[in-house]
Amino acid sequence: MDNEQFYPTPKELISELLQPVNMDMVSTVLEPSAGTGNIADYINGDKYYRRRNRAIYCIEIEELKRVILKSKEFAVIWDNFLTFDSMMQFSLVAMNPPFTDGEMHLLKAIDVCEPGGQIVCILN
């Protein structure tokens, strides 16, 4: 378990992160390197962002955190975001990636974001 790179995203920062997002254009959300899913929780729990037909997906490398995400009923679709290889694309990628390779996560997010989709990212 790599807790040195795990910094749960506080609600106040998530609120700022999502400010520029046009949620009317979002049908699928990906939180890669999700940790315990703070961003997914915020989107799922906030009345402004929540919509019944919006699918939220998570990717998390650590097994214990994947168990936590699944217990919250998020669809955990892979373990290591940087090795994620799928035809799936997402209308929103919202992330706070590990600081050591944040730029690689951002480049990967560009690959999995649908054309015209949105990416919001906290980079060190």
C-alpha cells in the first residue's frame, strides 16, 4: 500500500475542481486513481451534480481501496490507470492523481476522454 501518494481530496477542493464543468454534457464519469472515491462521492451525493442516468466509474490500484469503492457501489473497472486499455471513453474525467506521475495520468486521461469531453485535474 502506497500511502505516501494518497491524499484524499477535500470537499472544498472538489467543489473548486468541478466549477468549470458543464454537467449537462456529462453522461459518464471516470475517477482514475480514485483512492476511496472522494470525487465520485461528491458527484454522486451533491444534488447539483447527481443525475440518475449518469454512470460513475473508478479505477484504483490498491486492493483495499477497490473494496471500499465497491462497497459504495461504484463500478471499479480496472486497477492501474496507466495500464487501462479499453474502448471505453468518458465524458468527464475528474482526478487528483498521484504526485509522482501526475503528468502521465493527465496524458492517459486525454486518451480515455471522449471527443468534446471534459477533464479536470489537480496536478502538483
